[in-house]
Amino acid sequence: MRLILARHGNTFGPEDRVVWVGARSDLPLVGKGRAQAAAIGTALLSRGMVPTRIHAGPLQRTVQTAAIAAEAMGLCAAALTITPELREIDYGCWEGRSNAEIRAAHGDSAIDGWQQDSVFPEGFCWSPPEGEIRAQWQAFLARLPLDRDETVLVISSNGIYRVIAQGFGIPAADAKMDTGALSILHLSPDRITVACWNARPGDLPHS
């Protein structure tokens, strides 16, 4: 099975104050985010990677990204499933704050550890815990047809992808996924192969 991971599109415009948004911040896509979502669908269509099913987290930004990408590929609404396990992380007392505000309140160590090396911060009420995120991901994978020649598109958040990336052999320092970026994995019941990680849609390999 080919598993394509996509991060949702942008939720902040050029003049917006950029803050941490997670499970409690249900922002819609801005214009650039909608263009990124369309680019995902266009790239997958042009490369012969149209999915048979799409799974998206339940927030507006992931659902909208999925719906716009699906439309660009000519897929109907029935191809999309809202999947609770793909809901973003609740960033606790960091939610709604800028990087500068977090640094002023809590210092540099925890935020640098996460941003540079994907070290899950402790003591800031992030939820669910790191181990639970991995367990939810494994439960989701267990429902996928790993033994079939099928393509599945997943749309979630950078936080979720950072937590699960090391399970695919991605170095922690390289685990970040940019908005509108894609990663491609090939899965079988006993093996995972990473074809690319954090690629722009236009840079994807052809199938």
C-alpha cells in the first residue's frame, strides 16, 4: 500500500499574528492554504497517485484541505473519511501564543527541543501524551489495507507527523512537515519504506 501523508494548508495570512494552533483552535484555510490544498490534488493526479480513500483530521483546516484536494483529483465526497485519531495535538498553555511569548514565559529549552529535535515537551499540558498519539496512529494503521495495491491519502498536522516520524526511521531533526507538504510511504504488513519526506507537491516523484 502507498500511504501519502499531507499537512494541511496555511491558516495565517501575511498580516496575521502567527500563534500556536492545535486541537482547540479550529481555524479555516486562508487563500494560500486553499491554493496549497489544490496543489496537493493536482500533483497527485498528474503523477498517477490518486488515492482510493482519504482520511482527514476533524478540524476545519484538515477537512478543507482534503475536500479541495479531492475536488482537484475528481474524487467524490464519499472518498473522504473524518478520522478522530488524526486530530491535532492540544498545545496546552502554548496554544494561542506566539513563539516569542512562549520563550518569554517558559524559556528557550522546551520550544527549541520541539522545533529542532521533535522532543515532546513535558509540563505544559500538551494532550494527548506522546505515547497515546503513537498508539492512536498504530490503531489507525491497523485498519488500513496494508496488503493491497492501494493508495491512501492522510491529512493531519505537523505535530502528529513529528511524533510518528521516528517510527518510520526519519531523524528527529528532519521530522517537521511544512504546510501543504507531502510524504510518501510504502507499507506492507511487515515493512515500511519512505520514498520521500516533507516534499513540495511539485517535487514529488512520478509513480
